[in-house]
Amino acid sequence: MDRFGNRYALDPFFTKLTGITEEAIEREGVTLQVALSGINSFSGGARFWSWGKDELNMVAVSCYIAGVDPPIAARHFDNAVKLLLAAGMPAEDLAKTPSNKLADYYSVEHPLLHGHDALDDALSVSYTLQHLLRAGKLRPEVFEPV
């Protein structure tokens, strides 16, 4: 939605990249408030890890534009990049490795993953973090807030 409450038309490039169509949004789409409340409920209060600062770039800005209070507190978000830094991944490699290529970077075996697919991107990060934890390169306490 734009700042006046009008829905943006999807760019054809976005549809090609993600597979999300206008028809899918009409059929399955929900309001921002409903979506975020559902995600918050699903999390059970667990921390949200993203590949970057999604709480600022996506959630906060979207809530601001929609004129709704964010149903998820900022303290529930964190940046998974800091986990990879703690595991010893060089910053220059982090800068050029998208989330969907992390598992490949660490040579972790996994099913075929597609970039720009939220689930597959999250799976790549998840497979990588599990690998680093099992290898002892990442400690569980790094996941705790400072």
C-alpha cells in the first residue's frame, strides 16, 4: 500500500523474481496488521533473525506508511550477519554472499534452493547456522541478547 492506502500494482520483474502474482494477492493477501500479528503469534516470543535489518527496512517503514503500531517490539529482531561474523566469516565475504548462497559458501549439503524465495533464503541461513553450531564454530550464547 502507498501512503494514501492505495495498493501498488506489482512490477512484472517482482512477479518474475518471486512468482507472486496480483491474483495470488487478491486470493490470499491479508493486511499488514493481520500478517504481522500472525507472525508474532507464531513466534511465541522467540527472536526474529533476518539477513540484514528487516525490522527497520521492512516492518518499521511499512507500519509507519500504513499508520499502524508495530505489533512486534524491536527488541525481538536481530541481524544474523552478526552470527556469521562471530563464527569467523570474513566481512568481505559477508558483503558479497546473499542469504540464499550461505549454505553453498560453507559447502553444506541441502536440497535445491531458489534465490529471492523467502523460505529458501531462510532455509539457507538455517542450514548454515546449524552446520556452524555442530562444527563448534558458533556458540549458542551468541544468539542471546547483549
